[in-house]
Amino acid sequence: PIAQGPLLQLDYVGCKASMFSFVRLGKADPILGVEMASTGEVGVFGRNKHKVFLKAMIAAKFEYPRRSVLLSIDDAEQTIAFIPWIRLLSKKLVLYATSFTAAILRGSGVACNIAQGPDNAHVEPNVMTLLKKRELSLVIQLRDKTHDFLLRRQREETASQDYKIRRLATDFNTPLITEIRLAELMAEALDKYDVRDMEDRKSTRLNSSH
């Protein structure tokens, strides 16, 4: 016989999040590839996907964003598609964006502050200065992944501004998101929940088998 409906009626959702040690890997580009191995994992439970996602990120040492977010997106279409989630972020955080991203956002009616990239370190406000002063509590850097094979070959002197932003965020221990789906989930979760809304249920830390 074929079972009808769900086999289990659960009032919670489980999530396992991997942890990586890019802080200890000086100059390494903090993006993930198929060869990456995590250095640990955390497992948590929550009432829904947004709460469990936020709890998992916090358990994995991802500080809850409270001040401002830097948006650095190197593709115009991706930037426009992400605007609904940017509007969610703007409810909780001050928006900063690199020049290219800011031009697209402002042209679409989204107000934001321009933060100059590391290549324009003499102009303020600048990404490096904002990170040094701990004025940024989240960095979202989205890229065209079809060019990832070139990132593996770049040298420090020829590195792109996107790489420098990712690396600076890592070096200053600022939460960094480089995947569009994670960025969308983070925006939705921040809109729904404050850190005080997290359930008082301990996370389970799992040893990595890698």
C-alpha cells in the first residue's frame, strides 16, 4: 500500500551548518568550491526554516548583524533581481554599496550610501575604513561564478576588488555571505526575527569527519 500524507508530523526543522577556517588561511579567497572540506559542523533545531537558519548561522560563529550591511554585486541583472531582499535588509540595517552596485540600486529607487572599494583607499567612506571601525556588521559579495576558474589563478598584485572585499571581511572577522540563496534567506530571517527571538535550545556541535 502507498502511504498517504507525511509519515512524520514534526513541529520543528533541523539544520546542519558547516564551519570553515578562512581566518587562519591568510590571503585565501573565502569562496567555496567542490574541493572544500569543512573543519566542523553545528546542528540546531527551530520552528521553521528561517529561525533554524538564523540559529545555525549564529551557532557557527556568525554574529547577528546589528549595524549596517555592505552590498557588492558585480552583475547588474543579479543586483536588480536581489532588490526585494535588499529592501528587507534596509528595515534593520544601514545600506552601503560599492559604486557599481549603488548606481543600480539608486536607479531602481533604493537609497544607499556609497562605499569606495579597496582600490580607492584614499576616498571616504571606504570599505577598509568601515571594516576597521567595525561599522559594517555584514558583507554580501555576489559574483559571476562562471569566472571562478580565473580566481584560482590570480595573484595578489592582480587580484580583483571583489576578492579584496571578501578577504578584508574575513580578516576583520565580519560576517560574509557569497551565495545568493544564503543572502536571500538571511534577509528574510532578519526581517522576521531578532536575536532575542531565538529559542533557548542548545545547539549540538558535531565533529567533522573530513
